Amino acid sequence: MSGKIIIAGAGLGGLAAASCLMKAGFDVEIYEQSPVLGEVGAGIQISANAFHVMRHLEVGDQLLKVGVRPGAYVFRLHDTGEELQRFDLAADHERKHGAPYVQLHRADFHEILANRAQAMKPDLIRLDHRLTGFTETADYVEARFHNGHVARGDLLIGADGLKSVVRKQIVGETPATYTGDGAWRVIVPVEKLPKPFLEPVMSVFMGPGGHAVCYYLRAGSILNFVGIIETDDVREESWTLKMPWEKLKADFAGWHPAIQTIIDSGDHDQCFRWSLHNRPPIRNWSTRRATLLGDSAHPTLPYLAQGAVMAIEDGAVLTRALTMTGSIDDALKLYERNRVDRTARIVEQSTFNRKLFHLPSVQAMRDEFAKRNEGEDRNKWLYSYNPLTVDLV
Ligand SMILES: Cc1cc2nc3c(=O)[nH]c(=O)nc-3n(C[C@H](O)[C@H](O)[C@H](O)COP(=O)(O)OP(=O)(O)OC[C@H]3O[C@@H](n4cnc5c(N)ncnc54)[C@H](O)[C@@H]3O)c2cc1C
């Protein structure tokens, strides 16, 4: 099948999908609402199931150069730092699942994907084009933008994130329920931290009513802190909502000295908080000539670090579905059939992890982690999936 594909949204999902599609011979145009291309200054983790696609797009080595491969996953109590569980991530993840686990600065990841996509088509991305809606016929789809521009193509992919316009038109308003969690994010250059500090692992500190995730970025030069706290103070779902440092400090009062050092060493004017919302999975996300990908299709809580990973899987599977079938309609059915159950399961497991990370007492945490088998079966199902080779049925 050939044809012109319009993508709304130049986030991580839209860019990865565009490259997969162009590599398979499709003509692609991306329309991005923002006047500038980029991502926020925060961390993101990518597991083997997405890294296969990065290798396919020939950016794997670049990502490894700017990223960090954590040595282990370590769960600790929030106050004493007592280690409850540790499992190897560095060599073990690649050995078991065929590709590495990498932690990246979002801006680096986005830039590498954007450069890769634009190397294939320099005028691929049109900035400052906010999609407002679309119309479809048996023969084409037309996407409309806020500035009056209309783009015609064979397929529209809504990679336009959590507040997707394409999703709203396809499935209508879907309810979002506040989880009760606010996610603080702060990054700290390592030269501001004492030496030695936290080991280069993925550290999760868990306490009743909250947890904190700490890992290094940019070849170990930055520490990324995400602190989740239960709070009634509901704000926006936004990467750019600043909140006072004093509030962050108060939210983590009594936590481990390493957490205090991170909070004290970060830029007091650069503390952000995202109010996390839950949206139940949906089962149909396509029309005849429009479909969804990434957060627009299956928004998730970040407790399994799989939101962007799923978006990348989507792009690879959708590309294969389009090359395997004779019509857009058949391709979208094949794509959905192969993505709906897996993504719903990941969303549900992410939601479940909130319970695990926020158990009501220290003893409950000790008990729960003592009987945990590192999620071996779950991990195999989750990380050993290769979207480039998995059977599409
Ligand atoms: C605290 C936190 C930590 C996370 N950590 C991880 C992690 O470690 N690993 C992981 O895999 N995931 C993680 N995620 C999830 C991940 O950030 C998202 O799942 C991922 O960014 C989704 O990518 P996307 O391309 O679908 O959407 P987005 O990144 O939201 O991109 C959407 C793009 O579409 C554009 N857009 C929106 N509306 C329009 C419009 N109408 N017209 C044109 N353009 C439009 C936007 O400007 C944006 O560029 C985390 C999320 C949070 C909140």
C-alpha cells in the first residue's frame, strides 16, 4: 500500500512513527501545534520493547551515547533508605529481552528522533499548525488547522497527546479522573551534589502516601527526580506548571537525607508539578481513515514507564499493518486488533503499581516486597515484545 499520511503531533510518538513510515516508503507530513520543536527538561526511560525500534531507525548508538544504562532497579523505604529489593538492569535486561534499558533526557531523545526524521524529509514538520478537526470520505481525509490550512491525505494519525483533538472527534469526550497524585519533577546537575551520592541505578523510595524515583541522565551529568505525593490540591496535567519549592520541601519532609539533598540542590525556581489523571482504556480508536497513536490512544499513569514506549511500539506496528494489507481500512483493523489488548494491560498494570508503591505501612511494604519475584513473568511479557517481529494476527 502507498499513500500520503498526515500526522498531528511531533512528540516522541509522532516522530518515531513518521520515521518508521518513511523508512517503509510512505510519504508523511507532520503538523505540530507548537511554534518551536522540542521537549521539556525531564527524564524518560526506554525499555527493550521500544529500543528495538530505535535500532531499526539507526539511532540506537546515538541514544546510548547521551543516555544512561542503569545498573539495577532498587526499591527502598522512604525514610531509612532500607533496601527492600534489587534486581539487575544493565546486562540482564539486554540479555533477557534483546535490547538495552536506557534513561534519557527528553530533549535529547526528541532531538535525535526529529533529526532522524528530518534527514529523510527536510520539510517533514510544519510548526504552528494546530489541528482543529478532520473530514473523511471513502477516498481521502482532510485535516483542518487553526490557521485555515487544510491538508489532504490517505490517512490521518492523531499523535496529538493527552488532550487529543483527533481522539475527541473519533470517540467523543472520555472521562479523566484525578488519581489523587501530584508528580513533582526537578533535575539537578551532579556537580551540585555531594560525592559520592546515589549509585547509578534506578532508585525508588517508597513511603505511605508517596514515592520518589531518582535516576541519572546525560551520561550521568544530571540527576532526575520525580516525586509523587498524594494530595487533594488538583492542578493541571502539564509539564510546565511551576509550583513553589517550599511546597516541594514540605511534601517530602521526613524523607531520606538523599531526597533532602536533591530537593535542596535543585534550582528553587524550577520545580514543576503534574496532576496525574486516570483514563480507562478504550477499545476502538479508528475510523475509516483516521486513527490514534501514543497518549491519544492509551493515556497511562507513569508508574511502569511505558507511555512513550507504547507510542513507539504503535508506530512500528501501524507501519507493518499498512505494508501488510491492501487497504487503509484493513490496516487500521489489523493495527487496533494487535494493540488494544496489550496497551490496555499495560495501562492497568501502571495503575496497579500505584497501590504497590503507596502501601499504607512500612511493614506492608516489607511483606509485599519479600514475596515479589521481581515480576519475572510480567517482565517477559512486557519487555520481550518486539513490535518489529511480533506476529500480527
Ligand atoms: C511524570 C511522567 C513520567 C513519565 N515517564 C515515562 C517514562 O519513563 N517512559 C515512558 O515511556 N513514558 C513516560 N511517561 C509518559 C510519556 O511522557 C508519554 O506517554 C509520551 O510523551 C507520549 O507521547 P506522544 O507522542 O503520544 O504524546 P506527546 O508527547 O504529548 O506529544 C503530542 C504532540 O502533539 C502536539 N499537539 C497536541 N495537540 C495538537 C493539535 N491539536 N495539533 C497539532 N499538534 C498537537 C503537542 O504539542 C505535542 O508535540 C511519563 C509521563 C509522566 C507524566
